[in-house]
Amino acid sequence: MSEVARTRFAPSPTGYLHVGGARTALFAWLTAKQAGGQFLLRIEDTDRTRHVDEAEQHITDSLTWLGMTPDEKPLRQSQRLDIYKQWGQKLIEAGRAYADPTSETMLDQLRDQAKAAKKAFLYRENRPAQAPIWNGSQPLRFKSKPQAYKWRDEVMGELASSPEAIDDFILIKSDGYPTYNFAHIVDDYEQNISHVIRSQEFLPSVPKFLNLYEALKIKRPKLATLPYVMRPDGKKKLSKRDGARDILDYKREGFLPEALINFLATLGWNDGTEQEIFSVDELIKKFDLARVQRSGARFDEQRLIWMNGHYIRELPIDRLDQLAGAKSKKPTFAKSTVDRQKAVSSFWPPEAEEATDDYKKAVLGLVQERLKYLAELPQLTSFFFTEPKVEQILKLYQEPVDGQLQKNPPDYKTYLSAVIKELADSDFSAKDIQNRLNKLLDRLSTKPAILFPVIRIALTGSQVSPEIFGTLHVLGKEKTLARLQKALQAL
Ligand code: GLU
């Protein structure tokens, strides 16, 4: 793509940024970056009743974390009221806008009448014959010229609408704030936006916008409509209520921005192949609005978790170590979905505080393979820092959860004594541990699927752990032998 691109993300600051919004931002960002253009942020803060003070900061933080920093200072609609008034005035002068004298009560009556007659309420039928002079205290309405339209949407393809889709909508409300319908048209024009990339909820209003572009004699930008991100069951649009989480919750849970970007990009887009993993650079090259699916994409958090695991496995160990020790800020929103409401000092379990950096790095090296996101660290690693409970060990010996141990319970005492004896002379390199335990398998005429769980349970209090030889090596000789002894004594 070589055409100029200037795109924008235009959230209303009414709450936290979630996956749906972040995906819209990403598609706009990718479209701009691909063409070497600019990506802008516009804060559409004209609905004072829904305004949330921390929301703008939160949106900026989320975009920054994801690496989608806007190329210019954000534009705030609430600071541009005079500009919308001037544009409104221009429309009045051109005979395309008028002050609306209808009271709220009257409007409600008209709506009720239309409903009773089973008709869509179109304001234009009530256009006053003689409009009063606009003094700013009445709503300013657009004087529409309803007609049928055909237009091209970059995602949805060729679209058409009938004149009934258009009425005399409000441009500026009686509180002096413009409506979305008006303000975004003015801003897109003044910001020289080339592509308007936004959610499906605005599609029914596009005919009105087309009518307004004409009245303003503005060449419209390209329009791209993104279908909704759907709930996992595909039945409804994903809402904050059904799991559309605060984007920064993913940061607090130890997800990687590159994983989230990859996940969001493939939420309703593919490159025509089966490829699922895309680096950011690759996305910038390959992304194409024309390949965005026209139907809703289902949100599947398990897929994100899987992808994050992939990116974690690719990390150099030093980087992983750095991330594991990173501090996280308190959630901005009280109702954040992450339960730990306090700032945390790192992803490590609290018991890890005493451990040396080298030890922690070695532990990371072992769990990296199975770690899906950093908040899983305590669950996967706590046994490296604290001894498992004897009761837990005994319970698992007596009632193994699954596997060979359940079918062929061995003589635990004999096995444990043999292991202790065998490892007593080991230099405790992973290689030596492996050689010795393999020899022991022969001597006890048993299989790894029986001997190794016996050792694993004594060391970790669990039937799952990272690879066994490495686990023993990292735990070290002293801890390993002590824990094996303790288990033996308890039997
Ligand atoms: N303010 C609108 C929203 O929050 C933005 C729509 C657009 O991108 O034009 O959904």
C-alpha cells in the first residue's frame, strides 16, 4: 500500500479500554504504519454524563503498553466546542441546519406516536416551517436531504441504503456539546483522516454521515466497519460483563504486549493462510482491511493464553527474569477484574524473596516451557522456595491423582531409600542425576512413569513439575536429599 494513511482511534472516555476497543485501535494503527502514515488519538468526550476522569489516562497507558503510541498530541473534543459551533453556523448559513424549538416532552410524544403507528421515528417529518434564530440554547439540527446511497466499505464491501435511513439528526445539543454524528465528521476532516476504522455499531448511521459530508462539501474518508468481537458462545457482542477485561489487567497478569497484539490482530483477520503467529513487523506488512472477516469474531481467552505461552517460550531468559521481577501498578479502576487490588512487588511467590537471582533464573529456565503467563509463577514454582507439606505428600502417595502410580502403586519406602542412596554420591549435575536415576530404573525393574512421580511428589507435593532431572539439579543436593528423607520418615 503506498497511499497516504492517517488514521485515528476515537474512544469515548467512559471506562477502561478492553479487547474490542484495543482491536479497533490496532487495526487503525496497522493501517497507518503499513503506509508509513500517522496514527492519532482523539478523545471523544462530549457525553458529560458518562465521563470517567481516569479513563483517558488509562486508555493512553494501555496504548503505550501495547506499543501503539499516537503520533500527535491527542485531540480532545470538549476543548473544541467553538469550532463545532462555527461549523454549525456555516451549515445554518447554507440553509442546512436549524434551531430546533421542539421540547423534550413534545419529542417524547412524537416518538410514542411513531411507535404506536409502528413506524420508525424520523424527525424530518416535523421540521418546523419557521425555525427560530439559533442562540445556542436550542439543539441545532441538520436539515437533511434524504436519498438512497451506495458506497464502498473497506471491510464490508459494497453497501446500499434507502432514504429512510436519514433524518434531521441533532448536530449540537442544548448543552453546547456536539453529537458524535457531527463532531467526528468535523474532526476527521480537520485532522485530515484518510480511513475511518470503527465498530459495527456505527454502520446504521453511515447514510446520515454521507448526507452530512455532502452538505459540508467534504470529501469523505474511506470507511471501514469492523464487526463486533463476540462472546465465546458467539451469541452476543462481548461486553465488559461477559469477560471483556481491562487491557491493563493482562499486563498485571503477566501477559506480553506482543502476544496481545498477535491475538487482537487475528481476532477476525487472517492472511489467507493457516498462520496464527505473527510478529508486529509481519502484521504491519501483511495486514489488510479487505481481509477482515465480515462476521463477528469470537473472543477466546484460551487462545490468548496459548499464544502468550508461545511468546514466553521465545523470550531470552534475562528478559523473562526481568519481567518476572517487574513491579505492577495498582489497577486504576475499582472494579478491575484482577482480584489482587494491591500493587504487587513482583510475580514471584512471596517466599522467593530470600532466594538469589541465580537460583530464580535457574527456576525460570525450568518453568519457561510450561509458563503461560507470569501470574502462574507462584503456582508453578513455590516448591522451589518452600517445602511441600508432609500431609500432601502422603495423600498423593495414598491416592495418586492419575497415571501409573494409581494402577501399580510401588513400595514407596524401598524406592525412596534407593533414590537417596543412589544420589548421595552424585555431583548433582543434571546429567549425572539422569545417569544415576536411569540406572536405578533397571535395578528396581521399574519405569520412569512410576519412579519419577514418587520422587516428584516427595520434592514438590504435586504430581506435575518441570522436567525431573533439571528440577533436582536446580533444587540442589541438600534440599533434594532432605526432602526425600522427610518423605521416607513420614511413611
Ligand atoms: N467515540 C466512538 C466510540 O467510542 C468512536 C467511533 C469512531 O471511531 O468514530 O465508540
